[in-house]
Amino acid sequence: MRTTVTLDADTESLLREAMRQRGQTFKQALNDAVRHGLAGVAADPERPPFVQRSFPMGLRAGYDLGNLSGLESDLDAEAFLEVTRRLIQEKNGPK
């Protein structure tokens, strides 16, 4: 496959040094570097695949999970109102 690759200056220096040390062409050095770099990325057949377990969050109906900052604000407001109710009851005493 023919493609254009833009290398950072430090990466180019490393590649040119590899070319010089091994007597390789740019293409050979680049392919070897990519193979070596990606070899550790391949899945290990002995290792079981990672499975993400999920659990219910216990959120009340009506809360938008896409707006968690709004949920935080709502919960803060509810906590504030509860504290305010309790303080008013304490101030006014039992009825």
C-alpha cells in the first residue's frame, strides 16, 4: 500500500538512525518499526478478552444521563432545600 506519512522531527531522526545502523531503506526501516511497535498491541490468544461489567446506577426517573452537570445541580438543590426545611423546623420548634 502506498500512503503519505508525516513524521515528527524526533521520529524521523530515530528512523534515519535505524536506517543507518541496519543498512536499510526508509521503507524497510519504517515497516520494521511499525511492525515492532504494533506487535504488543495484538491480542494475546491465551488471555481472556476484557469484559466491562456494568451496574445500575439507581437514578430516579426523569433525569437525563446526557446532562450529568444538571443532575448534580438538581441534587445540590434538593440537599439545600432539605437542610433549609430542617433549619426552619428547628427554629419554629415543634407544632
